Amino acid sequence: MAYEYIWYLISEAGSPQGWVLATAIMLFAYLIIKDDIQPGHKKTFRRFLFIIIPALAATLLITQSLKHSINIERICTPCTPETAACNPYCPTDSSFPSGHSATAFVAFSSFFLLKPSKTRLLVFIIPSIVSAARVAIGVHTIADVISGALIGVAVTALVSYLKTGKNPSS
């Protein structure tokens, strides 16, 4: 059972609440120290924030809207006082799509878009592991995490395109 807890901790790297908090902290830090940042780094940091903030907001809106409108039950049973056999990691909201997967892919897609390259594709290993962890702890299906990943990447690419007018893959 200890391995399940490790998978749970890995899955939390995609926590929507965690990324909203992390992004708010990054924005706050940027606003405080922007005058001390080297010009090249300042532009990169600003571009990252201008991609991740709207992409994260749009992704959270889309995933929550889909969860409420489609309302697919989870494959797990949340723990309540009435349930004997339950999954302690099982949330009570709908399953489809995975918000953790979507959020993790937004964060790492935003990072990738700063300087896209074949070696930077390695950053997608982390959100892929987060997605696998959501399946491993039994709170999502593969379809849930794939749909979340596609939403996260697509929204981030669209935001990047709208911000820069350039194709994100070029």
C-alpha cells in the first residue's frame, strides 16, 4: 500500500489548486523582483506568465465545465462514514476529464513553449507520469487522463498562438 501513497504524491504534482498557488507566487515574485532580473530572463519569465496564467484559467474552466456537464462517475468509491470499501484518494467530483492531467500539461507545455526543441520534449515526461499516477491510484481511467492531457496542451498552444501570433510548433 505504500506504493499507492507514492503514486498519490506524484499525482499531486498536477494539482490544479497547487498550480494556481504556484502561478500566483511566481507572478507575485516577478512583480517584486522584476527590476532586478536581467532583461533576457525578464522577457522569458514574462512570456511564461503570459502563457500559463490564461492557459491555466481557461483549462480549469473547461475541465470543470466538462466535469459538471458530462458528469461521468469515477471508477473509485470515495470514503464516507457510510462506505466500508473505499479508495482514500478518490475525490467526490466527476471523473472526466482529469483536471490533474490537464493542469500538469498546461504547466509543462507553457515551459516547453519558451524555447521549443526536441530535447525540451523531455519535459512532457513529468505530466505523463502525473497522468499515469492518477490511473495507478485508481481515481481515473486512461480516457480521463488522455482527454485532460489533450485539453491542457491544446489550450496552452492556443493561448501561445493568440499571444504571439506564431504557430507554437514552429
